[in-house]
Amino acid sequence: MTPGPNLFVVGAAKAGTTALWRHLDAHPDVFMSKVKEPHHFSRAGLRPGQGAVKDPAAYVRLFAEGAARRYRGEASPSYLWDPDTPSKIARAAPDARIVVSLRDPVERAWSGYVMLVTIGCEPRTFPEAVEEELAGRVAVDARPPPYLARGRYAEQLERYLDVFGAALALIWFEEFTRDVRKTMVHLYDWLGLDPGVALQLPSAPIVPHLEPRNGLARAILAVPGARRAGAAALSGRALRGAQRVFFHHVKPELDSAMRERLREVFADDDARLRSLVGRELPWDAAK
């Protein structure tokens, strides 16, 4: 019988889950599903073309190649916001290890919005999207997704802590991108693996914001999973060369007034999160 997964990177979206997926897979004792986001245990990915793997047998087959590895994992950001997912994972994999990556909720919301505008999936202005959500008209699993609800981390993290406790590792995107190798040393060590492998990883963050140079590049980004597939297939100089041909590495800045507005929106949840984790948040210095 093919063993299923026992390692889950559960989000948040736009908080480094793709980098974690790749860097975990770089360890010889870890196998990460080639389908990065199967969304098997959440309500996400039900629309055609989203690449979800809902069939139980097909899902387990994703990990067949890694049957002999100590850890077999996947990375679906929808697992963080779906309230039913922690219990589903626990029933299917009682010994699972959970990795949660959190990012400044203001920057995460803006990054998610810019990405969807870039690929042509978001017709609203950012203020329009924010006001619509604040008016209570956006479901957590809507498309385009809510930019605020998915950044209210305290309740999401509490659900996983209640189910998995010490079997959860919390990664901060700001600290991860500042020192990729240091973060991965700690994460490998937490998993009981040789942390020295982290010293062989790229020192810089991967998969930066990409702005299409032309229609072809925009079409490529619009294909679900295309960006991750390209990053997985290419590496080093080849990847950087392809990115220079098709994309600009420029991300627009968020309006300062909107940034301050969102700081106020997230203030209560940030305070709750601060109390939950017992430390200042990496983005506190940005306030």
C-alpha cells in the first residue's frame, strides 16, 4: 500500500509556500508532491483548471515516488483558511507535521491583488475590492479571493494549534526571505533531518513578483501552475534568463493611505496573534 503524506505546508498564500515546497523537496529525506497544491483537504480547487486532486486514490498516488522517504508532503495554501481542513488532515495523517508560513497581512493582501490583476483575474481596483469585503459581501472561498479574511491569522493558527500542537512549525515570511538558509536549517532540524543540506540551498528568495512584458507572458501566468512548473523545471542561470525575456521584476507600491487603512483593519487580529505566539510580529516595525 502506498503511504500517504505526513508533511503539510498549509499557507498562507503569498507567504513563501512555493519556496518552502521547493526547499523541503531539496532534502534527500523529503519528497514533495509534484502537484504543489492538490487542495485535497479543503473546499478550494473545485473549479475546472485549478489542478486540485480530490479523488482519494489519485491523491495518494501523488506520493508513490516518495514511498521510501521519511517525509512525503505537499503545499496547499487553502488549508490555512478552510476551517474544516485541520481535522481532515488529522484523520488522514495523525502523525502529520504542519508548516505554517505567515506574512504581513497588508503586504500579503496587496501581493495577492497584484498577482490576480497581472493574470487578468481581478477587474476591480484595490480600494473597491477592500470596501466590498469590509461590507461583508465576500465569502472566504470566493474567486477572486478575499484579501482581508485570509490575512486574519490568529483564528486560522489557533485551529491548527488545537489539533496539532507541537507538531506545528511557524515560519515568518519576512525572516525566511531575509535568511533562507537559516530558516531551512531550523526547519530541517525540527523535522529531525540533517540541517546541513540547507547550506546548499540558494541564499536568495525564489519566485519574485513578475510583471509580464507581453501578451504571451501574460497568457503563461494565467495557466494554473505554469509559474511553479517553470521554476521547478529551470534553475539558476536558465531560470533567470527566462524571467528576463518574459517578465519585469517590478512590483507596484501600495498607496500609503490604503496601507494605513489596512493597518487599522488588521490591528485587532494582529494583537490576538501577538498574544497567541508570545512575541512581536515581524511586521510590527513597519507600523
